[in-house]
Amino acid sequence: MFRKLMAALSVSGIALAAIAASAVPSSASLLKSSGSHTSHSGGTSPHSELCRLVRENVSEGTQVSDAVEKAASENNWQSAQKTLQSVFNQEDKLERQMYSAISGAPHNVKAAASGTLKSVPIIQKAVNNSKNFSQFETAIEKIVNSKKFEAYAQTFTQYETRLCGTITTTTT
């Protein structure tokens, strides 16, 4: 579930991870880890603006994922909620960066990014209004399990993988 949430947020460049739910780390701390390294392999344009954003998002998304997962293991919704809310503080800037990075992308990729971005305010509302993990998961599942969202994520993932190859973060 957190993987799909991170995917939803990632499309708008909110520093959370790659688009594919399978490639996106689970959920958590915005604190920088001194021992993490992001690398890539393959791709037709691994040094493009989009790939640079995705690499940054994978690294930062892993940190957010770790913090949310830690809070979940402690059943501390308030901590997870605070971490997730902090992600939305930079949304406008990062959304502009993402649109710039995909300006030369095919129409279907731009449409997928735009369609997924429409879910961001709904996700933000779910984060803000939930009182516990159960409420949050129920609200998010409705969004990320929709056919439209899954189609958008798949389209964007295929484009991103073709351009950027495989991007991974390792923590030492």
C-alpha cells in the first residue's frame, strides 16, 4: 500500500521514488542518511532532467519510506502523518520541475503524469484527515487501486524505465 502511495506522490516530483509501485520503496524520515547512494544502470537517456529528478526522488523517497514504516511499526500515526505532511510543503516547486522534465515526452506520458497529479490533493486530504493508519490505508487504497491510477503509473513507469534504466538506492 505504501509503495503505491509513494508512486502517486513521485509522479509530481515530490521526492519520493520512481513511479512503478514495484520499484518504489515502502514509506518514511526526511532526514538525510549519510550512508545512502543512488545509482542507475541502462536507459536511453540516464543523464536527462527526468532521470536526475527520479534519482533524487528515489533517494529521498527511501528516507520518507523508512520513517513512515518505523512509525507504523510503533503504531505511531501522528509521527507518520507529520512525515507525510512535510512532503507536501514543496509540491508546487517539484510539480513544475516534473513538468519541465517531461516537456519533450510523448503525449500519453504527459497525460499520465497529469492524471496522477490530480490524485495528489486527494492523498493530501487523506493524510490530513486520517486519525489512524487504518483510516489512512482505506482512503489511499481507493485512490491507488483505481484502474485509472494504475494505468497512469504503468505508462509513466514504462517511459521512465526506458529513459533512465534501473535506479536503486543502497544504504551503508
